[in-house]
Amino acid sequence: MVEEQVRVTVKLFAVYQEAYGVTELVLEFPAGTTVRELCDRLIAEHPELESWRSTTRFGVNLQFVEADTILQTGDEVVLIPPVSGG
């Protein structure tokens, strides 16, 4: 039996964009994956992002969501680190 996968687009901003060098990623995860687990994967791939884990907010399909939100195929996910400037 093949495990069902969800495919999402991840929009990258600020430190996440700097770490990956691109503005978006298309990733696949097992069905039932949460936004938190997506963030964990990005941090595992780029450990320098660890310091942003506790202050990053999440959005799915232009709505702020909690970290335990389950991803669906076609979702557009944004990771929003704190931003400063003016």
C-alpha cells in the first residue's frame, strides 16, 4: 500500500528565503503532516534557522493558523518570521 502524500507550496520570506536562496518551495509530506512538522523539516535542512522556531508564525491559504494545523494538498504555506525595519 502506498502512503498518501500531500503536496504544498511553501512561500519563503526573510531568513527562510535567505537560507534557501529561493522564494518558494514545492514539498511533499505524508498525509496528516502538520504545519509544525513542515517547519521542523525546514529547520532540519537548515539548522541556522533554529533560533527563529519559537517566533515564527504560520499562514495557510492567506489565513494565520496554529502550528498543529494539518496540511492538505494544494495548500500555500507561509512561514512568517518577525520582521523589523521601517
